[in-house]
Amino acid sequence: MNYDAFLGKVQHRLELPDEGHAAKMTRVVLETLGERLGEGEASDLAAPLPMEIDRFLTESPSGQQFSYQEFIDRISQRADVEEADAHFTAQAILALVAECASGGEIDQARDQLPADYEELFAFVDQEATPW
């Protein structure tokens, strides 16, 4: 999937007004996820993504230890959105990343995260997503 197609799907799934908003939300979610994952796992997950997006996972200091609630709080603050919107946005963007990555890469990322992150994978696990 190329950059424009990826952002188009983010824009559509999140019902955002334009591609600029889609790019911002993608950056915020992936940078925050990259901070939580170990460096190697962030790189593995980033590899199949468009090159304009993959860097979001790998440019921030990785391997930080924080809860899922802190993950959502960081997204909410950085994107200036409500907590519920941050939660939905993170789930939707991770589901799109999962469409680009192999199941093994998603499973490895999931295995690296504590149990409270299971909510993040809600749309990855669903056979029918809300879009």
C-alpha cells in the first residue's frame, strides 16, 4: 500500500476532513506505539509500511514502559482529542497497520506489550470491522 492509499483509508475510517488530519493522527499513534515497543519490534512492524509512515514507529526513543491508559492519554494530549476518540483512532490505525504487516509481525508486537494493551487489537481481531 502506498502513502496516499494508507492516508486515504485512515481519513475514511476515522471520518477526518482531509489527508492532513489523517497524517497527523497516523503520526501521533505510530510515534506513541514506537515509544512503547522495543526498537527491533518497532522496526519490524514499520518495515511493510510506506516509507513516509514507517519512520513514525522508529524515530522516537523506544522501549519505554507505560500502561495502555498512559498510551491513550499521550495520544489524546498530542492529537488534542477526547480519550474515547484516541482509543478508537489507535485501534483503527493499528488495524490498518495489520493489513500491511504479516500476522507474525502483529503477533510479535502484541506479545511484547502487557495484557492491558489487548484493547488496542480489538479491530485486528474482529472479522468484520466497523468500516
